[in-house]
Amino acid sequence: MSRLAAVLWIFSAALIAVVLFALKYEVQRLERELQLVTRQTVVDQQAVHVLKAEWSYLNQPARIADLAERHLRLQPLSTAQIVEIEAVPTRPVPGVKPQPPRKLANAERLP
């Protein structure tokens, strides 16, 4: 009986040693993976910081106004461009016959 107990103890010790050995290398692998993820997180945070700075620069009102003035050549509205809403044509819907705009009576007009 003592031989059986000794063999079981030796087998248990060997099994525990193998499990601890495998566990040690698994922990080391996970630590390396954590370091890689941490480094990548820092790189991504720096990239986000750069992108926020660039976004801030690109959205400066003075810069946008200058670009609009150079590229769009906008002009003030003339009174001929301002019309009542009824004068604006509606988009045609396929399969539906368009109706002419309804004229509002003076009592129905907004002030």
C-alpha cells in the first residue's frame, strides 16, 4: 500500500510540475500580448491626438471663410432671388401627376 501511495504522490507531483510549466509559459505569452496591445494603444492615442489637432486647424472659422472666399465666390442675395414658398416648384414623383400650386387668399397669408 505504501508503494501505491508513493507512486501516486510521485505521479501527482509530476502532473503538477507539468501543469505549472505549461501555465508559466501561457502567462508569459499573455504578458507579451498585453505589452503589444498596450504599445498599440499608446500609438493609437497619439494618432488620435494628432488627428484632433489637425481637425482643430482645418475647422478654424477664419480659414474656412478664406477658403470659401477664394473657391466659392459667393455673392450677397439679390431681392429677385427671394420668392414665396408657393413659387418654388416641387420635385416630380414618378407615377404621380403634378398638381399646380394653390394660391393663398390674403386672409391665409402669414404676416
